[in-house]
Amino acid sequence: VQLVESGGGLVQPGESLRLSCVASGLTFSRYAMRWYRQAPGKERELVAAISSAGDSTNYADSVKGRFTISRDNAKNTVYLQMNSLKPEDTAVYYCYANWLRVYWGQGTQVTVSS
């Protein structure tokens, strides 16, 4: 099983990024998916979650209205659209899959700085 994140980078405050996580080796449509992030010196925190069918989503209060999680089960991919980025969004972002087992991606760095 592999979860491979991409799309991170360095952006200025107010800009946007879209993260992708491509899953392989599992029946993707059965897995609920999440995005977590971890900033230096801080604990890993849940950012957004989406149900296996994509019909239910949840967000951390800090990203509500700015971030959108979505998935394409035909492409085994989950996305995180991040708009109006702030310096406090700087972190490594991790993809997470949960059904009968839990799997993590390796993470992608997002840096928001002027």
C-alpha cells in the first residue's frame, strides 16, 4: 500500500495550492480519507476528512471556508484545495486512509511566507 502526496510548495499569503494524494494497493473506495498537518514543534492535527463515498466532509475550525477536501474514486485520489493561505498554514501535510487498517503518506511540505 502506498499513499503519495504531491502539490506542496512555497506560496505567498493569500495564494492557493491544491494537494493530491494518490493511493495504490488498496480498495480506495472503501477507505475514509483525511488530511493532517504538522508544523514544527507542534502536534499533528486533523485538517479535513471525507467519507469513503465522498458524501460527508469535516474540517478543522481553522480551515473552514478556506480549504476543501474532495476525492475521485475512479482515480484513487483525494485532494485538498487550499485557498487564502496564511503563514500559520505552514506545515507538512499528510494523507491518511482508514478502513480496516490505517495508512499514512510520507507528507508534502507547504510553506506560506512573504
